[in-house]
Amino acid sequence: MSRIAIIGAGITGVTSAYALVKLGHDVTVIDRQRYPAMETSFANGGQLSASNAEVWNSAATLIKGLRWMFRRDAPLSLNPAFSLHKYAWLAAFVGNIPHYRANTIATTRMAIEARQHLYAMAEDEGIDFDLERRGILHIYHDRKSFEAAQRANLLLQEGGLERHAVTPAEARSIEPALTQDCYGGFFTPSDATGDIHKFTRGLADACARRGVTFTMDSDVLRIRQEGGQHLIQIARHASHGTQDNGAQTLAFDAVVICAGAASRTFAAMLGDSVNIYPVKGYSISVHLDDPRSLTAAPQVSLLDEAAKIVTSRLGDRFRVAGTAEFNGFNKDIRADRVQPLIDWTRRHFPAVETTRVVAWSGLRPMMPNMMPRVGAGKRAGVFYNTGHGHLGWTLSAATAQMLAASVQASTMGA
């Protein structure tokens, strides 16, 4: 049995902890927040979406990004201020365009596998997370975007996904609450939605019951190797939010980095280059406080291709999410980025009351090839499960199994 530290208590950290503790390892999860799932795993779009497995590395994405660059309410926003990391990342993103096809197919297969692991975790541990297995409907408003989606759909189908085109009439029969006309759509009946925060907190409780230690309210100051062990220096927060005097050093046989956008910093401490950039996304949670709103809000998860907006029905809440903002570690909630989500909701579902709307932003940890970084680092006992971008909720249950296999192989080799 190895003593393993996991840095990060979001969806990837907690699923990794669960996979490792089930293999008999002594696991400690360390996080700077007081509770699990308080950052990017708090209020995402909710979609468990193999249908969104198409990676962004394409000429079409670059053209759209340039066209949207000077629109404050555009689905994609780039702060043009110089940052070496940002522009080096963008150059690497462009360099991965030749891998678009292979990476889209690989991501599709990973997403399909992840579903079964996630459903098994929830069933085995009795986790209620507002799961809706009603599929995901993508809607397109013009012929050009629909035909582009047809080409991408061939790759998703090659990856094993059941996804088929639907007419406007068929789209409305799948989701009767739709009021706006569309050119056509694609429906993925096997996709689902759920509350990432509820699931992660529930799985964290299950991990604790199985013996995982959660060391929360703790900043990781330094990681170093000495005598075959990984020494992690942490500073715990006091009750008023400041750090306690002094630092504590914990010793482990191995360390797993699952720290989202902060993973790049920890990787540098461990001699690795993990080129993650934080890409901010926004969501709103519309509270359906009256019977009319409950009826008018859609039950089937949607993706509006033109607006790059996704929706999920989470019990008595309607989650609407979208946008990609390249602006470093800035987590400010900008009114001009939130308002398009509210306007879209009012336009498409006018009977839904928007008197109680909660806005949120989170930083997606994106690798330039849009693929998660999973497996061993350069040094013995160092592992990664990070960089899932906009698909952390969709992929994490599969990458946790990949991470656990990598740790087991290393342990057996030792």
C-alpha cells in the first residue's frame, strides 16, 4: 500500500481519490478551499456530453475567434494584452490543428467510457446529483453551421457515438419547450446532465467513509523529493481566512496533481512542463420558483451552436452556461459576459421567470491539444490527472481509472 497525496479536490481529484482508495492505497487530498468542488467543479454547464468531444483545434475556430475578438458579448473573448504564456499556448494550440481528427475520436471514446464509471460510482455510493438521462440536443440556425456539424458528426460516430440528425419538427418533439425556429439539429440520446458539485461532494463523502483524508483550507507552498519520498509543505488557513503561523510538511510515497488551472505551477515544482492555460467560462442558475417556470424550462439538455450556449435542467434550477474568455487567472464575473446568457434564456424561453438568477465563473484548465494530461511525470512517484478543459465533468470518471492504472503499474514495477 502506498501513501499518496492528491493536490486538488475538484472532480478530477475526488474521482482519482476514489479510484485509488478502492485499490487499497492510503490517500490524502489537499485543497486550498474549505470544501471539495468549490472552484471549477462548482457550477458548470452540467452536461455529460460525449457529443461535445470535438476538440477546438481547427481553422474554423481560429476564424470565428478573430471575428469575435472585438465584440464584448462574443462567445469567445481574448484579452489582447501581452502574456508570454498566453501567446505561447495559442501558438501550441495552432500547432495541434493537424491532430484535430485523431484527438476528437480519442476524446469521444474516452467520454463514452467515462459514463459507465460515473454511473457505477453514483449507484454504488447512493449519490443524488440531479441526473437526467434524456440526451443532448444540438440546434443549428443556418445551413452552413449544420453542414459543418455533419462533418464533425462523422468523427463522433467513428469514435462510437450514437448521434443522428433531426429536422426542426423532430427537435421540437424531443423538447416541446423550444419556441425558436432552427435549421436542424443533432440528437445524442445517450448523453446526460447532472450537478457536478452535488456529485463531487457526494463522492468525497464516500471517499471519506472509505478512509481518504481530506486536508482542506491548506495552501501547498512547496513540493520536493527527499529520500524517495515527496515532502509537501502546506500552510493551513485560520478561521478568518489568513494562514496560520508556520508551515507543516507532510511525507508521501507519491503525489498526483489534479489542481486544475494551478497544475502548471505544481508541475514546475516537480520538474515537468504541463502547459495548461485558464480559460474562463460563465454560467447562470435560473431558479424556477413558480409552476409556470417549471413547466416552461426545457427538460432536455440543449446546445445552441450559434451562441455557444449549453443548458441543463438540475431539479428546480435551469443552468445556462457558455463563453470562453482568455484573460489569465482573472475570475471576475463581468456583467457584459453574463447578460447574453440571461438574454438568451428570455428570448428562447420567455415564460421562464429570471427574477432570481445566480451568476458564476470558473477557469477551465486547458491543454493546447485539448487532451487531458494523465499519467506519470518525469520523476518517480509523480502523476497527473489534469487539463480536461471544458470536459472535466464528462471525462473525469474515465481518466481517474487511467490514473489509477498508471499508479498501479508504477507500484508493481517498483
